Amino acid sequence: MVLNLLDIERHGTRALGPGLRYVIWTQGCPFNCPKCITPEGRPIVSAKLADTVQLANDIIANKTIEGITISGGEPFLQATSVAELLKTVKEHRPKLNIIIFTGFLKENLLSDDAQSILSMTDLLIDGPYMEALNDGVGLRGSSNQRLHFLTDRLLPYKMELLTGKRQIEITINNHHSDAIGIPLNQNVL
Ligand code: SF4
């Protein structure tokens, strides 16, 4: 099965949830949030096509990570592939915790594949990004987005995830730099 990706961070980051985390950004989003946080992830076009088994094996082999964060783009636009990926990873690394960002509201994630993803997810952060509600804290772009703790594994981090200071990590490869993390409200910089 294929997953259409904007990018991955396979060495891990600490800017998108507790501990060192493998990050997957899926390509393509049906929403149109003004001042979108990841505009390059919005076009629904073929980008980096990854085989879900190979991607799962790369995650499974990484013994330094404590969790996975999946963002976008919109991960649930490729729910079948994301479910397949998580199923394979969880079979081999059940202790990895899973955080997923979505522009959908949780109550609308009703398909079998979406439900399968939710059954393997520890924290779901849902809802559209609203620039006016970007208060600069916590692991969410704006305060309308809800944190659903679907298991108790990340509950010890609840306050930090809701109100903690955000981190931005800059990675530099081959003279190219990337910023990883939740950006601040551009209007208050
Ligand atoms: S859901 Fe995320 S990627 Fe999609 S338009 Fe909104 S901010 Fe951008």
C-alpha cells in the first residue's frame, strides 16, 4: 500500500510531542484554513510516495524513538494507508505512542479505516486551524483544536500539551533548512 507524503523526520524530533518522535507529514488536505500552518502540504497531488511496509520497517528499526506524530496535510485523507502503517508498526512496537493531527472533528471520523486509526491512537488533536486563536502555547495550532486523550498513556503530559511552551527545531541538511514545530501567530511576531 502507498502513502503519499509531504515529508518524514526519521531521526526524530522533540518539538511535536513528548519524547523523541518519528514524524510523518502526509500530502494533501481538503481544508482551506486561512494562514494554513503547512501550505506546502495542502495540494492534493502526488508527492513522495512511500510503501507502507518499508516506512513501517524504518520506524520499527528506530530504537531511539518513543512515539510517532502524524500530521499533514490531512492524514485521514489517506486513512486506509495510515491504518495499515500503524497496524504494522504496532504489531512490532506496541509501546510506541501515537499522536495524530487532523482538520476533521473527531465525531466525523466514522469510516472503518478512521475508526481503526483511532483505536491505535493515544492522542488526537482535531479541528481546523484558526489563526486568530493561535495563542502560542501547547501542542495545537489554535485553541479551538481539541486534545482527545484516547488512552491514558499521554495523560501525564496533559498540562504541558495544553499550555506548555512550544519548541521549534531547525534541521539543516545539504544547505537546506527545515523548521519543525507549531508556529506562532504571525500577527503577533
Ligand atoms: S487542516 Fe492543516 S494543512 Fe489543512 S488547511 Fe488547515 S492548517 Fe492547512
